[in-house]
Amino acid sequence: MKEIEQLIAISQKYGKDSRYVIAGGGNTSYKNEDKLWVKASGHALATITEDGFAVLDRKKLAVISEKTYSSDTAAREEEVKNDLAAACITKDRRPSVETSMHNAMKASFIVHLHPTLVNGLMCGQNAEAETARLFGDEAVYIPYTDPGYVLFKEVENRIEAYRKKFGKEPAIVLLQNHGIFVGADTPEQVEAIYDEVIGKIEKAVAAPLPEGEAPVCDCVQEVLPAIRMMLSKEGLKTLKVRNNALIASIAESEQSFAKVAAPFSPDAIVYCKSKYIYLNCDSKEALLEKAQAEIEAYVAKNGYTPKVIVIRGIGLVAVGDNAAGCDIILDVYEDMMKIALLAASFGGEHPMTQAQIDFIDNWEVENYRRKVSAGGASGRVENKTIIVTGAAQGFGEGIAKCLIKEGANIVVADLNETVGQATAQRLCGMAKSNRAIFVKTNVADTASLRNLIHETVCHFGGLDVFVSNAGVLRAGGLEEMTPENFEFVTKINYNAYFYCAQAASRVMKLQNRYAENNFGDIIQINSKSGLRGSKANFAYAGGKFGGVGLTQSFALELAPFRIKVNAVCPGNFYEGPLWSNPENGLFLQYLHAGKVPGAKTVEDVRAFYMAQVPMRKGTGPEDVTKAVLYLIEQTCETGQALPVTGGQVMLS
């Protein structure tokens, strides 16, 4: 059906444009004489397909316009919801609560959006007068009305009054503190109307919004992990910070923050709640003291943790039940900041009243939308943030894949930027509400590691597990090994483990200071060569033996801070690139080094090593990840070097 294809196209066009749609909001529809297709709840315009539209019988839908409902708000909304469901032909899809408003407008195509510029006007004190000035008799203005049946009747009555007064059908309906409906008989006409609306409002804006970057203070890693734990009393939270010129201008003072101290629209309440915390302190110690007091008071008063914290010098902080939730909170609240500044051109900000806020907070429809948008991960490390070094490919990538399936947020730390970015993208494709990012990292450079921690804290709020996996190997006996190769192997396999543990433990100590039952984990991916010597491979084995010594020593030092330090000592991952790469894999290196007497081919070397494994299998990332998960979950072992070797090396 051509019209449905057109509906999908225009929905996706506006849904992908953040100037018009934030957090998957808005809805669209097409109708003929008999049926109406409208976006179903839980579907985003940006990615919607035909399956994302509920189909309704217009004759049954008309009942809502004619029927008299209960005077009790809750009972009335339940009755309307049931009638809406009865009109729905596609029973597996819940139609948008605004479906009746789509039906009230006669145009074939209706596109309801929440453009930032439009809401700058609609959330201004002089919204009604400015609407009349800008659009004259081309638009119907609707004063703020609680969503649901009451809003539908208000829209229906005002549209009917407009028809009688002007003798035509309105193409534009503007709703105070809500958004805009545009109707036309073709998508092209809808787009033309939107272009005209946006153009007029742009010309009416007195001053442009602040633009440009603003860095997140390096001090964030000394603050945010602590605040994360203050907020995680009832379950581990994810925090994400964003800063730019706009956010920095709002965060500069109590006076500027006051512009966004109350919500302007139902969406802001759904995703960000209605009360927010502002912190402005001159020292780190004062900031943490103030944060703890503010958070405790907030929870005591409201019964839940805040979703938004604005910190001068750091930026906008989202507090989410997961990483996906943080992204939505940041987008919605930053949009609210833009709206507040735009509203200055239309009489100043016009936030919602407490009664209006309470209605949205308690409305079943918005609670349903909040639940759908929240998503959810489930797994053994759900919502934990885990850095895996050397995770762009090979063994590290395999571990990262296993951990993201278990609900973790993953930081891919690697020098290979091209491959690492692609790996992080693939991991995100496997995630639910958790996320993966890539941070270019040289584990042998302390400045690079500080940046790794900075980016991790900015994206996820803290660090729960550090998997020190990055490693290198240069095989050779005493005669063949060069000092340069020996130093290179030792620097990555031994020195870098120290640098990583030092960087990770600082964050974990801070977190645990504010969470008495929390544990952090530093886990080195060592090797069976760290448990027994390896012929013609002493540089590698020596570094790994040293890694076990570091593990035990770090464990003793960090135990009082509830940071466990353990190592996993895998056997050979014969299928991975370290061993099987045809150009420089270990099978080839060992053949050239003469490590296997009598071996003439790579297959001879492979057969020799496989024969040494009682279980007759290599050790894969899945095997090692099971050991990693065990070490994270238990709270009574530290300083251990856990063999995962198929029986090739056993504890003694």
C-alpha cells in the first residue's frame, strides 16, 4: 500500500532528526474512510516499519468522541483505554494515547512531533499571543491540558470552533508545553508546513543558542564514581556526563540553573522526573559532602533517586538504571535546556505546575511508556562497567563478547583504533540496555591510562572490573632473544599490569568508600606460562611469572579496600590469531625457533601441543570468561592464579 510506505518514510525522516524528535517521541498516522494507522507505543519513529503501527477501526474509534465517561479521572482513563483497545484491529500493538486527536483532524497524514524550536515557543510565558502573532488564523492554539481524554476533547472542540469560524480545516495545532500536530493530505504538504513553521519561529528567536564544545573536567574521575555509589543503595546505577557550551552556561550558577529547575513537558517528567539536583562547590571534598547530603535528602523526600544532577565545571550528569536510559535522560534534559533559553524570546520560561506534574507522574499511560523505554539487561554482571584491555580482537574481543551478553557495559581499550571502533560497534549490536565504547589506549603509558579511566567514568560513571588482558609474545631462546624484544615483552606483560592496576584501583577505592558492601575486581589474564617455565619463551614466561607475583602483592595491599585481585591462567587458545595467524602466529614462530624437536610443518607443531592437553581441546574465551565471572561473583578469594588449561597445568 503506497500510503503506508509514505507514512513510514516521513516517520523515519523526522524520527532520525533530533531537532524534531527526542527519545523516540512523537507519533504519526494515516487514515482513510475506514481505518487509521497510528504509531504503536514502544516503537521509535526513527526505525519504525509497518509492524510498528497499530491499525484501528474508525467507526469503533468514533465511539470515544460520542460517549460519556466517568467523572473519576482514573476510571475515565481506564474506560477510554478499553474503548481504544476495542477499536484496535491489531491486538498485539497498543495504539498511541493520542490516537483520538489524530482521528479528530480530517487530513490523511498527521505528524505529531516535539521540535525544540516549537517547544521554545510553546513553553514561553507568551505562547498564546506569540502563536497568534506568528501564525494568525493558520493554527489552533491549545492551552495546557492534562493528556488523555480531556486533552482530546479540548482539541476536538477547538478544531470544531475553528472550522465554524474560518470555514476551513486547520493544518496546524499547537499545544502549550507539549508540541505540534500538522495535518495534510500528502507527506510533501506536511513537510512544507513544518518548514514554514520552523522558519517563522527561527526568525522570531532573539539570540542563538550557545554552541561549541566544553571539556569535562579531569576531576570527574575523582568525583563521579563516589556519587554513583551514593546513588546505588538499591541497585547499581550507571551515570553518564555530557558537557558543551550550552550545558556549561546553564551549570554556571544557581540563577542560570533555575531556568531548568522544573520540567516543561510530559516527556521531561517521564524520562527525567520533575526534580533535579544542582551542585556548585569550590573543592572536591565540599562537592562530595554536598552531594551526599543532597542525595540523601532527595531520596528521603521523594522515595527514589534523582535522574538528573547538574554540576558546575563538570556538566550534565544522567543517573540511569542502565546505559541506554542515560542516553535518553541526557538528550531530553539537554533539549529542555535549549527550550528554556529559546523561551526567553517568547516571554520567558513557562514550566508545568505541580498539579500537572503529579498527573503525569501517576498516569498509567506514561508509566507504561517509561517502562517500555527503560529496556533491561539481565546477566551475571548486569550494569557493571568492565574495562578489557587488548579487546579489539582475538582473546580480549572474545572475553568482551561474553561479558556484554551477561549485561556488562564494556570499554574496549586497545591501540588499534580502526579495529577497536568496529569491535565496540559490534558489541553494541549484541547489547540490550548495556553499551560498549572504544578508547584508544596504550597500556604501557600512564597518561593514556588516565585518559582511559576518564572516558570510562564519563560514559558509565565508574569502574567495577578491570580485565588486564593486553599482552604480547616474542619467542626465542637465549641466543636468539634481543634486548629490545625482551624489554618490549616485559614492558607490556609486566610493567603495564602495574600501571593498569594503579589506575583502576584509584577509582575502586573511591567507590568503595561510599558503598560499604561493594567489591571491585582487578583480573589479569595471565597464562599457563605464568605457572611453569616455557622453553625458548623465557621473556613471556618471566613476565607472566612476575604477573602472578604482582597479583598476590596487589591483593594483599588492596584487600582492606574490598578490591579483589586475581589472575586467570589460560592454556593455549589454538584457534585464535595469536597461535594460528599464518604470517606470525605462535605455531609458525615456534617452528622457526625450533621449539618442537623434529617438527617440519606448522601442523607438526600443532599436533605436539594438542597432545599435551588431557582434555584434548584449546582454551577459548568462553572458558576464560567463566573463570572471570566466578572471580567477580565470589567475595572470599583474592591473590589467586586460577588455571584454565584443560588439565595441562594443575594447581599443586
